[in-house]
Amino acid sequence: MAIVFSSVHVERTATLEGLREGIGLALERGAKSLLIFLCSRPQYDLQQLPALFAELPVPVFAGVFPGIIHDQEHFHDGALICGMTLELTPCLVEDIDRPDELIAEELAQCFPGASPAGALLLIDGQSRGIDNFVACLYDRFGPDTTVFGAGAGYLDFSHNPCLVTASGVYQNAAMVIGLPVPLAFGVHHGWESIAGPFLVTGSEGNRIQSINYQPAFSFYRDILEGHAGQALDFSDFFSVAKSYPFGMAQLDSEYLVRDPIRSQGEVIECAGSISPNTMVYILHAKPPQLIAAAAQATLELRPKLAPNYERAESLYAVVVDCISRELFLGPDYPAELASIQSALPQATLIAGILSLGEIASSSQGVIHFLNKTTVIGGAGR
């Protein structure tokens, strides 16, 4: 982001000493605060990090993610250490599945004055309180604050602590970092409907129990096998489901995607909630469609960027790309990163994360928690 990053450094050892050295490099480059994206495999010893962060002369906030992105490369190990030109302190909210009024009260205490121009949101990507928290954040900020962020979590979809500050390690929590500059972003995914609409007749949070009054898993399996023209092996549920997400129609954009990540009997668990009585479609795509959509998101972003992106060197655009896109594309994933880079101003670099959910304000200002989507952002005009 044009005036936000003083440096971006990749640390590949996944050791505390390596992280300490990378932080030292960022401080030498003038960082006034640090944003750190930690890969979940192999995992840093998170319990050691608060003490390390507390020793530092600047605020530090970190999240665990399935992977990191830097300059058209992506990694599942190490960390991305981002030095910030501004001294930024996150608002940490725990237990985000609490009632709305308690979340709203805490956000009002964190942001008592005017709403920031932009905000970065890191949130536990497997919490059942995501949609509730995002709605409360929108109620506090309103439509004029542009919000950009990601769901934190693990490559194996285990639900463990994934946010870190000098005060501790947190699960079922969110960090909001207010910014004095507006953010701009492009959002696209490339998935298209192959079946539907169908009615979600039973759901609770992110768990779908029935579709069209039939058990959810059996209904979903039959649709997929009909499309594939053969029986499918669901012993590894996600290996099949990553190619067939759910979609909810929106008036002004592509489908809002929900990623099925596991099944428990007849219940399908998604990354993100689906309310009862929602109409859903089953989506599918080929790799070229996803790669083209990532380029389209970048082209959507480019005219919204601050003018200095077109004339300055070594500025960063930030990519938040769903981990399931990388898993779906496999060896084709570098082509997606190349398509993003080629659509940016020539001297603009990319850095970012592979996430468990992507976060972006819509054109109306409403904050959406997305799945299987490419979101690319930077400092706006």
C-alpha cells in the first residue's frame, strides 16, 4: 500500500531466531509498526511470540495463514514481515460469537471518534462469529470506511489460535487496524453456476443440514456425481468439494461463494455462514476461468489506486487469495499470480497471503466475508 509499507521481507526458516532477524531488518528500514503473516506449516511456536513482540520498540500484530505470497512466489512455510510507515495499534476483540450489543460496545471503545478512512481486518477464519462481527464493524464504521482483510487459520483446516499480539495468542477473535488512508480493491473469483437454485432448508451458522428438504450431503453428492458423470470418492471430502463451492446470487456482482470444507454425516460445514431459507447454486470452473478472474480483479483495482503507483517504484499491492484456489489450481497457480502481476503498473510488486476467507467492502460499502475469491488492494485515491 502506497504509504503504508516501509519494507516487505520473506523469512523461510520458520524459527524464532529467523523471525527475530527478519524483524530486525524491518526495524532497520524504519518500521514504526509490524504486520506479520505466519505460515501454519511448519508452525512457529506461537506461545513464544508474545514475549518476543513485547521486547520490540514498535507495535506488532500477526496472524497465522495457510500460505504467503511475495513477488509472484508463494510459500507454505516461513513468514512475511511487513514493516509499516505508520505507528498502528490493533483493536483486538475476543469471543466474536458473543451477542451483537457486546461486540458493538467494544468496537465503540476501540474507535470512539470519527471512523477511519480505511481498515485492515484479520479474523479467525473458522469462528462461527465472523458474519456477526463483520456486521457490527459495518454498523460502527458505516459505508465510507473501506475495509480489507482476511480469515486467519491453518492449511489443514484445524481450528486453533491464529492471531498474535504482545499480549497473547488468540482464537475466535478479530483484529481491526484503522488506517488514515482509504483503501481500494478489485474482487473477482470466476466460478459459474452448474446447478440450482436450491433452497437451504436447514442450517445453523456455517453448517448446512438440509437442502430442498433432503439431507445436505446426499443432495450435494448426487448433484456433483450427475455433473461428473460418474461416482466420486468422498473419503477425502475437500479433495472433491474444492471444485464445487456453493454460491449465493447478488444483485451487483458475482456469486457470493461459500467453500464446503468438511462433512460430518449429512452435515456440510462451510467457511462462512449460510442462513436458513437461502437460495444457493452449485458452482464450478476450469483453471483458465480462475486465472482470468484474478487478472480482472487487478484491472478493476488499477484505476482506483493512488496516482503514485503509476510513477513510483517498489510500491506494493496486497493480494488476499483463497487457499482453496491455490489447492484447486495446483501447478497452474503461478499463472494466477503472473496474471495479477502483469495487470499492475510495471514497478508495482505484490505481497499477500493465502487465506481462509477474504474480506472486502462492496460497492455499497457493506463488508463481505468471501470464499474462493481473489481480492487485491492498495492505497486508494
